Amino acid sequence: MKFLFLCTGNSCRSILSDVLFNHRAPAGWKAYSAGSKPSGQVHPLTIETLENLNLSTEGLWSKTIDDCEQYQPDVVITVCDSAAQEACPLYLGGAIKAHWGLADPSHLDLPKEEKLKAFQVTVDHINRRLDALFAMDTESMTRPELIAAINKISEIE
């Protein structure tokens, strides 16, 4: 299965989701990330957080939705923060769509060490959701069951 994580800037939450997913994914599963208005760079604390977890940051860049046009995902997950009235990107096409809102730690006005802790909280949040996703028996689910199950994961804090 191919997943696409979308947010606005593709510098923090969608990049974290992409890297964590690909690090943990079962064989045959792949993730990519993009943004509706990419910032042009991966946030430095995203890089530092991933490096602190011994995860590769090689080749990471802030991508547009157009950059993944040929990818043709099976599932598109938006990770923008609806609670902060942040506009989520739209993705047209036949992919399953879900929203797993995450607060953006890069926008916090905190000292660096506190901000790094907020990035780690975001990583932990993503990992709990990925635990649920990877535990699903997707092969035995109908499309409506899969849609419901993937959307239910958004309730995991």
C-alpha cells in the first residue's frame, strides 16, 4: 500500500510521518509526503529530531503535491491542525482519505530545548497512530471497513 501524508508546509508533521512510517512499515508499504504550500525547506528541528532517533534524513526536502503526481497513493492522510483553523490541502483522486490532525510544534514560541520536546511529543503521537495502522489486517478488510478503520485512528492521542 502507498500512503501520502499531506500538510501545508511539508517541513515538519508530514515529513515526520513519512520518515517514521517508512522506517517501521511492513514489506510492500511505502509513504511519501508533500505540502499544499511547501516552505521550501525541512524544518531544522525536524532534522534534529529524526537524527536524535537515529533515522536517516538523507534526501528529505519540502515537496509540493505536484511533485508526487506520479506516486498514485492508495491512502492520503492530512496531518494539518484543524483545531488551529489551519487549512488542510485537498487531494483529488480515488485514494482513501483520512485526517489525522497534529499540532505543529514548529510554530511554538519556546526555547529550543522545549521546542525539541514538543517535536518528540509529535513523534510519539505519530508512532501511536502508526502502531494502530500497522496492527490492522488490511488484507481481510473491505474498502469501506478500511476507510472507517483508518479514519478511526485519528482519535488516538
